[in-house]
Amino acid sequence: MARYTGPVCRLCRREGTKLFLKGERCMTGKCAIDRRSTAPGQHGAANKKVKEYGMQMREKQKAKRYYGVLEKQFRNYFKEADRKEGITGENLLKLLECRLDNVVYRMGMAESRKEARQLVLHAHFLLNGKKVNIPSMLIKVGDVITVNATSKNSAKFKELVEGIDSKLCPKWLEVDKENITAKVVALPSREDIDFPFEEQLIVELYSK
């Protein structure tokens, strides 16, 4: 399964904004953006005039990196979003938000989407009572995500449960912190996506 394995702080610096790829570290003074906000590389600090295509490309890269998706899979999400009724850009973000690894992150059971992806790959979660290990699975209304019984007593999950109260849960998820479960009570809307994407730029890029 293809995935990015390089230093993630470079990605935030390249996009010029925090993508929260390292969880709590991004909220501290150790964040790369706070320490060095210029783009990585020899010419990162140079003032470059960004043209229309460059703006569209950067917005696409920002969305890909925020959700941890590579180009081929991202393009497939766009094609599916374009086939659906409604606004293509909003459909795209909603599809990305419905990924199982993102749902695990949103329910507070991972410090970052990268960690959520790893936990799902290692089959630490059940979807409607069945073991799953595919981070890209799309959830539906009524789905219930629970922690595998054999994983609940691990030191990692005990640590995550202790910090779950500090996590902000979206309104489309109903989280039972005592039993460590989450039920999908609605599909996410555009207003539920708290990152400032300009999705129309992504639509313009792929429509060329």
C-alpha cells in the first residue's frame, strides 16, 4: 500500500500552514512552522509570484497531505465526487472526511491521521462488530466503530482514552467515551470541516 514516508514537517512548511500531521506536537513551540515558516529547500525563502495554476496546485496538495492521500487515490475521489449530485468540491471534502482513518482520528482515538491509519492497518478497530484493516473504507450513517477488545487494555489505548476529553468531537459522530465507541449519526457537511480549504481551486485544476 503506497504511502508517504518522508518527514511530514516539510509538508507543512511547503504549504505554509499547519496541517496537524504530528498531533499535539503541532500545538507546541516545537512545530516546524513556528520555528521556520519558509518553504524547505535552497530557494524556500525566495519571494515567488504565485500564478493561478500554482494556487490551484497548492490547494490540491494541501488537501492530499491533510488527509494523507496520494495522487491516484485523490484523483479517484475527485471523479467520484464529480459523479455525485451537488457541488463537486464539497462532495470531495465530504468523501475524504468519511474515510475510516479520519473517523478514528475524529473520535479522538489517535493523535494524528497518520497514527489513525496505522492503528486501522493493525486491526485495532471493529466496524459494526467486524474486524477491519482498510483505512480508506468509507463510513455510512448508522455505522459503529469500536476498539478491538484485545486492544483496549494496551498502554497505548489507555493513554488515548485518558486524553479523549480534550478532543473536540464533530456533531456527526456520537462518541461513547466509557465504552470507546463512536456511532455515525449523520454524514459530515461542509460546515463540519474545520480546515480552511478553497475546494473550488481543486475543481478548477482538475477541470482543465
